[in-house]
Amino acid sequence: MVHLYKKNGYNIALDVNSGCVHAVDEVAYDIIGLYENHTPEEITAEILKKYHDRPDVTAEEIAGVLEDIEQLKAQGKLFAEDHYKGIAKEFKNRQSVIKAMCLHVAHDCNLSCTYCFAGEGKYHGCSALMSLEVGKRALDYLIEQSGTRRNLEVDFFGGEPLMNWEVVKELVAYGRELEKTHDKNFRFTITTNGILLNESMYDFINKEMSNVVLSLDGRREVNDRMRSSRNGKGSYDLIVPKFKELADLRNQENYYIRGTYTHYNTDFAEDILHIADLGFKEISLEPVVAPPDADYALRESDLPVLLDQYDKLAVEMLRREKKGNGFTFFHYMIDLTGGPCIVKRVSGCGVGTEYVAVSPEGDLYPCHQFVGEENFKLGNVFTGIDNDAVRDQFRQCNIYAHKECDDCFARFYCSGGCVANAYHSTGSINGVYEFGCELHRRRIENAIMLKVAQFEAEQAE
């Protein structure tokens, strides 16, 4: 399967199964498009007819292109076969240990964000803070279930985790002691809205947190419309100076400004560029996933505008990069040479198998977006996982579990998409959030185009 597309002046052929990317001229582009369903004679006739006014396009040149295609095909770099469908379940069975955990240290929040999937941080329940006892047991459980894996990831999440800051600090200290006695390495991260950030926290965060996710939606009016306190006061003016100081102290590395765009800012590229203009270098902006009747929900009529925004963003990122003022956009980060292995590409994020979330009470769930939904409760850190039926459902999740992925060129870049988004939009973890798929496909096209442009720039140096 080959995906052909034109973007920003480049003719790109993506071989889906091998992941090889070919930047070609117009003639080769057209020949590749005809290759599978036409004979060499038919291709030659059609190309000569189309380019009749170009003396450089000859039967000999066309024959040379066809020969190149045959060689690439023999090398498995073009029109490659899919060798993974029959062994996808075997890949999933390899996810036999837990390597990552999301600790919900606070089911409470000091903001009242309109679109919050966690119900203002309470996750379908009452406000709660994780005790040190539960947190320690969660880290013990992670080590017990990690097998021989040495590197483990723990994200402090909420609600707002800074509302339980002392427990966060004590759990990090406990984790560092466990590292010594169990030959493990914890990679701690934290996600915060920034309201409670203060000078005394910066040193600890920068020393102990491998990554920090900072919540900001973009321009002041956009951010404050959705991210306000319970008294309706916006958060922008309070958090931006704190985020700037923290990011600068981290040398503009190992953090993300992470926001959400909605129906009210379909021109979201302006928000990304606004964040970049504030001096931030690591940016992520996600489409909201919301009930269709919510006033802020994205609509089918928004889709053309949203797709165009991704195109405009990519072009502007190229321009800024050439001027030495580039920045990273999460969805355009793609590694064409040393990216995720095929097991990860087929199997996905490991939700419910390699990755679990822990509620303040110690209950285990497949991921943070399922916390509080009793149908998905896996067990408890004190007693372990006892709901094997639910875990087995997640073991079946891979790109081949979604029939809609069969003819999608982007399937190896999303691994079937987010199962939580699929569940909340279709009612099934094996469903497909088609609106999100449309956005993802456009992001992948732009991400690959940016890599092609980068390669050409390097070759020209």
C-alpha cells in the first residue's frame, strides 16, 4: 500500500508497510500512482500523453522509472507486503509487565475547565487526595509487576497534583530509595495547571521530574474562556509568567505546553504560534473530545478549517526554522529512521497491559481517561489485578482490531488511535473516532513533509 500526496511543493510517496518515504518528481509520482493497476505499456502511453509537451519525458525515461520501482519493491521499500497482521496478537502478548503508571494523587482541582473529561478533576466521584500509604504501595506494586524491566515511568496526575504536593515529594523520595534496592530507574513526570506553582517548587521539579506538562490553551481570551477558576476568573495572567520561568530554568527542554482547542478556536494555529511567540519551544495542542451536544464540541463543519490550520502551521514552522526561530510541535514529531519498533506500532500505547492508572483510593484502571468508570476497574494496588476479563479486552487492542484501519495509510503512526477516545465516542474500545482520524492523517502528512524538507535542506548544505 502506497499513499501518494502533494504538500507544500513536495511530491511524496509513503510506503505504508515499510515506512519508507520517497520524495519524487511529477513524472515518477504519476507512474507510482498507475503502477499497481496498469501494465507497463498502459503506463507509458498514459504518461507520454499527459506530458506530450515535455521533450524530456520519453519512453526510455519511463522505463527507467519502472525499473527503479521494481528494484525498490524487491528491496521491500515500495509496495511492501504487510507481514504483521498474522502476528499482531503475539506482539500484544509480549506486553506482559507493567512499565508505566499514572498516579492520581489529587481528585480535586482549583480550576473549573469547561471541557474537563474528569469532571473538574473529580472523576465521577468526590474530591479526594491520595495518601502516602496508597502512593507507596502503588510504587511497590509497579516494581513487583515490572519483571526485569529497569526503566519505569510514573506520572503525577490529577485533578491538580500540586494540591497534594507534600505527598508528591515524599513519593519521589520513596521511589529513589526503591531504585537503590531493586536496581530500577524511575522517570517521574508531572502534569499541572500551574496555579499553585511557586519558587520553592521549581528546584525540586527541575531536579526530579524528567518531563513537565504545563496546561495552557493559547491566547488569553481562548485560554480563559475554557480554563477559569470556580469564580470565573481566567488563569492566563497567573500561569504564563510561571510557565516561562520554569521552562527557562529547564533550558527550554523536557517539558510541554499542552493545550486543547475547541469549536471556539478553530483557528488554533494562531494559539500555537502565540505560545511560540511567548518563547516556548515545546508545544502540544490537542482537539477536544466532547459530547456532540456540547457547545464547544468540534463539528464536521469545522473539519475543513482544522485541516487547513495544520497545513498553515507546518508552512509557518518551516519558515521559522529557516530563520533560526523554530519550535517543536508534538504532533509533527516523527522519527523515520529510529522510531518506535514495529511491536509498539502495531500494539499501541500499552493501555491496560503495560500502563495503568491508580485512583486516590488505590484502584487500578487501564489509563487515566478510564479512572472512575467502574466497568473498567481492574483491581487495587493492595490486592492486584483481579478483573482479567477487562484486561483481556485491552490485550486485543491493536491496529488490526479496527477494520477501519485496514486501508488507512497512517495506521502505523497511531497504532489504531486512542482507545479511550474510541470508547467515549463510539461506546467500544475497538471503535474508531473517525473525526480524530481525519485530523491525525493530516498531521502525519505534514510531519512527513517537514522531514522531507529537513532532509533536502541538509543535503543542500
